[in-house]
Amino acid sequence: CASACWRLTPHPNISGFEFSNKFIPGLASGGDYFDIFEHEDRFKFGILLSSASGFGMSSLLLSILLKLTGQMEARKGLPPHQLLENIVRELEITADAKDQASLFYGVVDKKNYDFSYSIAGNIQALHYSYANSKLIQLEGHAPIIVKGYQGQLTTQTLNLNSQDRLIICSDGLLSAPNAQGEFFGGERLYRAILRAPKSGVHALRNEILFRHNEFLENTGAPRDVTVIVAEVKDKVIKLAK
């Protein structure tokens, strides 16, 4: 992967949820990485998305660090903000002064359908409530991660209901400029989500990317673009005796 490092294997089959994701490599720079994985506690699974900007090997190295941390530490059930704090400490060893990173890590507990998450930087994370047709941006963003990071990372929690959706997008989607120098931005993303078909995570993902491509007039984005959509299909989970 010359410009970026992304997930190469399918995400696990997680009962009660449906996923759709798409990675599009940037024309000028890359650095996105994502993963969806089960914890040691099989009632929990994690969603990890990183978006790194830097020069040459630094972006690739950042993606590798995130991948290793996600596979080794997240499965132990660390609260999301603690996992991101561990990643920040790892990056202090190798990050260049010009490197930046945006991170999102969330954990779903299927015993009560609580979704706990932590965000740093410019990743866009949204919750669509099916019951009242409301789309809200997830709260608790910490600043973008740089060398000598002093941001305060926190864990936020919300409860998911049947047919609720989570939409998580890397910074490359929102920051892509068109020929007139306008950015795609959050408002256009909101409109794409609300006008998408109400059934089917793939249809929603495709609507977002269609509107993004239309905005760019088929010229492509300079940075990596990653879109992840997750939907609650069934909240009935049979607990083992």
C-alpha cells in the first residue's frame, strides 16, 4: 500500500448488526486505517478508524501502529479513551513534528446496546435515531493529535435501539475540495444521509459516496476517504446459560 494502509480482510459476522464500509485511496496522500473486531468478551465489538497526514513513511508507520494496538490492546476491553491515550504514547516515540492524526474508537456492548466511544481530531461520527428520525453528531471531540499532544480524551456513551445507524467518515471525505475551492463539509454529508433510502446500509453508504463524487465532478479526492455504516438489526440476544 503505497499511499495508505487499510483493512484487507472482511470484518467478522457480528449477530444483531449489519455493516457496510468503503475505502477509496487518495490521489495525493493517504493514511486511513479501519477495523471492526470482536473483543475477548464476545458480547462486545470495536470499531476503529484512523486518518493520518504526514510525509512519506510516517503515515504508513502511524497506520501500522494503530493496527497493532487495535489487535492487541483493544480486545482486552480498555475504555475507548484509554486505548487512544495508549496510541498517543506510542506515537510520541516515532511521530514527526509535521505529522497529524485523527482517531475514532467505539465499543458496542450487546448486553445492553450501549455504545461507548472516544474521538480525537476531524473524524466525523454521526448517530441516526430511527425512532425519531434525528441525525446528530457525536459529542466529545478532542483536538487533532500532534507531537507533544496535550488534548483531553474522554469516553462518551449512548444507547442504541433497533434500526439505529452509526455513520463514521474519515477527514478525507469532508475536506475534499471541488474545482471552485469549496469543501464537501458536514452539511452536505448530513443531506446525503437524510435523503438516502431508509432500508439498507449499503444504499446509505453508496448515497454518501455518490454525492461526494458528484460534488467533486468525478475528479477524486486528494486524501483517503473511508466510510463506515453500522445498523442495529436485532436487539434480542440470547445469553448463554
